[in-house]
Amino acid sequence: MKTNGFDKLGKRLEQMQKGAKDLEATEEVSFEVLFNESFMRKYTNVPDIKTFISESPFEILNQEDFEKIDKNVWDQYVKDQSRFSNWQAMQEEAGKEYIAKKLGFR
């Protein structure tokens, strides 16, 4: 009796379960992981998040600097340098792709 299809499905479900457990245990995801090179090359004009930040019109050395940025100006920068209309949309897509990858969909 052939069960090859069921075996593959079982392995896939195990991978998804492991990914879900990993996600559940994750408290924070770094910018470098969330906005990985593949994501940045796909959606922006730069190869990585560090370049995206360093080429911005702001001096961002830490989280505090980032939080002080005028959100409207940052949104315009994101719009000009990516396929997203604003920072929120970019974060949401990065989050979706991160979760999909963790669950084994990508």
C-alpha cells in the first residue's frame, strides 16, 4: 500500500507545528531578520535594512533616534524607496513573510 502522499503531508504538518512553536516562543524579531536581504531586494531599492536606514535622510544610530523621526517624512521615504505606501505597510508585509517562512509556506 502506497502512503507516500500521506508521509509528505505528515512531514509538512510536523514542520508547520515546529514553526508555530518557534513563533510562539519568539518575543522579538530583529530588523535584520524581519527585513532580510531577500525581502529588501524584492521590495526596495537597496540590498538590506542597514543600507535602507543609513541612506535615509535621518541619522539613526539606535531605537531612540528612530522613534524621534517625523513619521510623515519617514513614510514618504519608505514610499520613495520601496514598493510600499508607508512604513506600516512595509512592516505588515515583512511580518506576513516572516510568519509564512516560519510555518514552511515559503
